[in-house]
Amino acid sequence: MTITRREKIFNYTLLTLLAVSVLFPIVWIFGVAISPNTTGTLDLGHAQWSNFVTAWTQAGFTHYLKSSLIITGCVVVVSTVLAVMSGYAFGVLGVVGEKALFPLILLGIMIPMESIVVPLYYDFLSFHLTDTYQGIILAHVGMSVGFGTFWMRAAFRTVPAGIGESAAMDGANSWTRLWRIYLPISRPAITTLILLSFMWTWNDYFLSLILVSDPAHQPLTLGLGAFSGRFLVKINLLAAAALLISVPVVGLYVFFQRQFIRGMLSGAVKG
């Protein structure tokens, strides 16, 4: 199908407008972050880059960063391993009772977190898991492994069955086929899953707010909330602190952008 010149102009104009609408708030927040004006008014003629250092120091983000790295790192590793194993079992090997078990996993994805957070809190409280790294990590893993299983099951099912069957005929067991065939082919989908898991865990505020009240175990998002309560009038420092928290997610996305897009396109081709 041939695309006319008018259609090209319309498409590029629409995409440009969408890009501007997305980037404008980010550029504005960045301008506020380097402005010496505490009310949020832009003053780019006297850029004050020290706002980032001031925000980091006064908010005590070094301690919160440690908690975020521990929580996010553990959640990403554990949830990814469980998702790969369960996705391989459901998508390739086949498990007993799959028709009953897999819908239960999908049901876990569809239930909103807000509807279960109260009983979840009291269950964790009874097991002394509140205000601990173990508790918040377990909660995040439980919330993300359902989607990860669905994602990896779809990714593994895009691999032609003949490849695995040929390897099995050559004597490769299930672990060898997973390690030598399915993981390399599904690497973009796994990378995408890792990035999504990292983003969801790193940016979480609500679940951490409910389960972690001890400042010694709170992540960066709760640290930003506490910082905003103390420096409500210093909009430039708040903007600088918010940008600092978003740097890891943006950096990872930019670095793995191609694999992320490939994973998004290939991860849900076949359900």
C-alpha cells in the first residue's frame, strides 16, 4: 500500500505533537530543578546545578537508595527466575492441571492490589513481616510473578516447537533445552520483563507505604514523600529530588531500548 505525501505529513505532524506533549512536562520539571527560585518559577539565566546535590543531601537519599537497591534487586532476580521457570512449565513442558492452574494465575493479575492490601497487611503483621525487607520483597514478588508467568509463557510459545523436539531427539533434557534454546531465543522478552519488574518495584509507593513504616527499610519513593513534607515550599528542590529518583529507570530504558521494544513486540505474539 502506497502512502501519499499528505498522509506522511499528517503522521509526522501527529507524532511530533505527541512527542512535544510528552517531553514538555519533563523539560519543564528539569528547568524548575535547576532554577534558583524556590516557588517553581523558571529562571534559566541563573541555573543552579547544586540543587541536585542539596536535594540529595538534605533528603538523606543515600540511606533510602540502599533500601531501594536491596528491595528492587531481590524482587527482579527472584520474580524473573520464577517467571521463567513457570512460563517454561506452562508454555513448553505442560503441567498437570494446567487448564485449572493457569486461569488462577491470570485471576491474580486481574485482582487490583487495593482490594487485597488490608488483609495482606494483617497477614504480614501476624507473621512479623511488616517493616522488614523480607516482607516487602515477598509482597512485590507475589504481585509480579503472575504477570511474569503469563509473559514468559507467551514468549516461549513463539519458539517453533520443532526446535525443541529436535533437541529432545538428540538427547537434550528439559533443562538443557531451556538453557541452550529457549532462553537465548527469548532474551528480548526476558530483558523486557526485567525492565518492567525493575520499573514497577522502583516506582512503588502505595505498597511500601502500607507495609513499611520503619525509615530504616523505606525505599526512595517514601523518602521523597517525607522530603516533600519538610520542603513543601521549595519546589526547585522537590523537582531535583524527583528527577534524581527517576534517573535509574530512564537510564536503563535508554540503554536497553532496542531490546525492550523487541520484547514488547515478541512477548505477546502468541498466547
